[in-house]
Amino acid sequence: MFQLQVKDLTRIKSIATAAKYDQEINNLIDDFMHSLADKSDIARDLTKNEIVQLSSNKQIKKLMILLFLVENVTLSFFKTRNEPYTNNKVLVKDCWNQIEDVLTKRLKLSRDFVPLLESKNEHDVNELKRLFIAAKTIEISDLCSEEFVSRSQNIRVRLNITGKYDIQDIKADEKPQNQTREELDLYERQMHIHVGIFDAFKFVEPDLVTAFRYLNSSPTKQRINSLITLKFQNPSLFVLNLDGTYTKVAYDDIPSFIESNYKQKEIDEGLYNAIRKDYYQLFQPPLDADTVKKISQRISNLIEAAQIEAAKRKKPLLIVLSEVHGSKGSFLLHVITLMIANGLGINHLLAETINIYHKKWGGDPLVEEMLRLLSFAEKELGIQVKDLEGQLHYNNKLSPYPYYEIPLDAFGIPVREASWVIDVKAVKEGAVLIVGTAHMNNMINSELQEMYYILPIDCTCDKDFSDMFGVAQHNHIDLDKSLAGLKLDDIVKMAQICLKD
């Protein structure tokens, strides 16, 4: 479920009945349905204003949140399983034991459900039990887990948990003007939250994903219809097969997949070259010691020169590093920078860690690199690590995740970044700050520049990605070697060996 639609109002009524809500609730929903100008279009998304109007009733709002989260958590569960789902609809009761824990975590992120989940009042406890009973009655017939919109071809590609895909035409009023290339937007169910309904992920930034669909024109093809490529965060490859099925090729396996299918003439030369261009780093020679030493020397020169300049200005040095979440390249540069900075007397690391909390509360973001980096800094280098996201500063108070002390209408990225500035200013010594690439310029241009001499280092390892955010000018470090197949511990060990020499 990407957005609530008109047809979902009937489902919400059914949930209300199963939860033994008063008939008044169903009457309100009926009245709302009658008021819709184009109620005959049941597949139409509800507008923001309609959602706000309907959710003004607190009980209806809880039902809307429940339907949205149950459907998203359920489909996310089936999406991550190895085998395709075999039926044409999902009965939530059949998988309740597998999803209940994650669903509860997600509900705890909703300000509307927290009172029910934490209350010991008998009325609240009973209402929660009724809502869970009602949740088990939900049936899901739209089995799409991911969706790609091709603006140039005016089609929507939907990947279903059944292992099948379907392609739909885009309506004329959905087509933006002046689209010149085949660029696709990616939608992931579990990260899309209704405005005005489920407020807990209001601070989640848009997916930083670029996707392209390449048709396969090979005259000898037997299997592959086309490929969808995802770049940047957790890059991967979707293969749309001629029989209506699809498969996903993991990032590290893309080179062997492309090479073997090109050799067998399953894919044409144009598609082969396009994939190699999209994933050029994977087709580079493997990471070697000389490359690590070369990068280390450049970073060392930058930090040593910055320390001299900071001393002249009588300010502590703040090294600001960008990050692509889930990137081994960023991880490598972060490890090298921390080792060099630590060797030069810098003993503080402050890091944006929001994905770690998303993970703890039922999400599925990429966190392994950041967790390993924090552990490496603290346990192996003895650096003092500051988690910037566990609590946020707001109006001279600390608000722990999920930040309910911060008013919903005040919350957003500016509040997070303002809190980070407070924490960094409190250090008053040389430090390393790691933030997502989208935040880098804001941190560099913040009031931190009054206290610190700032050395920015762009660690995306991908100039295209850096150019998206205008940060490539900040000492961008490219990486012309592949890290495919390397584990995080392998990367740490290689950096340690090279910096010892």
C-alpha cells in the first residue's frame, strides 16, 4: 500500500466492525464516502486534505494507521522471504505470528498508538486487543512490493511478492512535462508513510535512488525481457524475464551475471555497455594495497594542512565527512580518516545514526557499515563516540527517539541538524563528524564554522552521487577500484596493514 485509496474506506469500515467500534464510526465513514466528488473512481488515491479530514476523528485515524501498517509490514515480510508467495491474496491471520513483533514496534512509533500500547487502563488494554483481533481479519489483494515509474515510456512496473511483475500504462494526467530520458522513480512500501496519518517517519528523507529500465534487444534472447538498474544506495539489478517473472541480482554478483549473459548472447551489446556504465566501480580491478596507501596519503595531507591552518586561527579542527548509507566505499574512507585523525590527536567522533534506530523499531535500512565503524572507533581506536540521534535537543530539553517531545508541526530535518550542532559545539576539541551526504553543506555552513576550522572531505566515492547534492567540491575522493566481495572486517584489516607500513 503506497497510499490510501477510496476503495480502502470500505476496508476500514470492516476493521471498525471487527474491532467492535460504535456504529457511529461506520456512519462517519459512510458520510465521508458520500461527500467524495469522484467516489466512483475507487482506485483513486485520497488527497492530503481528504486524509486530514477523515483522520480528524481519532478512532478512524487509528484504523487508518492500522490498515496501512499491517499491509506494509505483511508485504515487507513476504518480500524478504526466499520463495515467492503462491496465492492471489494474503490473509493476515495466516502470518500473524511472524509479523506481530515488527508491527508492534511500528505502532509504537505512532503518537496515536503510544497511549494504547503503554497504558494499563482497562479500557485502553481492551481497545488494543480488539484492534489486534481486527487486524487479523485484513485481507491483502494488492501484492505489489516495489514499483518503478518509467516516465519516458509512460509505464509503471510493479514487482509482486508472487515473483511476477506487471506493467501498467500511466494515465495522461500523471505524466510530467519535459521528461527527456528514461528515469524511473522507485517506491518501497515500508518507507512511504501517509502525510497526516502515520507521523513517526515524518523525518525520513526521500529515497536517494536513481533507476533506469533497459530493454533487451538481443535477437537470440531466451529469458530476459529487460533490466532495471538501481544506483547509489544499496545498488542492485532487477531482471524482468520473458515469462513474467523477475529476479534480483545482488550488487556483488552483477559483474558475473552481466558477463556470462553477454557471452551467451542472452543480452545485447547496448544493454551490456549500459550496465557497465551504471556500475562502473564493480568492473574496476579489485581494491589493492597501493590504492589504500594512495588514498591514505591524500587524506593525511589534507588533515595535516588543516591542523596547521586551524592552529593559526586558534580554533579546533572539525573534519566533516559525507556518507552514502550502506556504502563500502564510504566505510573505507571513514576508517582511513579515523585512523589518521586519531594518530594526530583527534579523539572524538560524532555520527548521524538515524538508520540504526529505524532498524531497532522495525524498519529495514542499511546499518551494518555504521555499526561496524562505531565499534571500530570506540573499541579499537579508543575514540570517544557520540551518537547524534539517540536524543535530540529541542527547547532546552532532550527528546529520546522517537522524539515525541518535539511537536509534530515543528519536527523535520532542520530540528535534527540543529541538535547535531549543539552536540558538536559541546566537544570544543578536534573532532570528526559523519553525516549523510544530503546534510553535508548544511553542517559546513552552520554556526559550527564560528567555533571550528572545518575540513570537509566528500566520501561518497561516486562523483555522480556527490553532484546530486553539490558536495563534490569538498575534497572529493574517488575510488577507482572494486570492493565487491570484501567484508567490512577485510576492509578494516587492509586499512590497518597499509597504514602501519
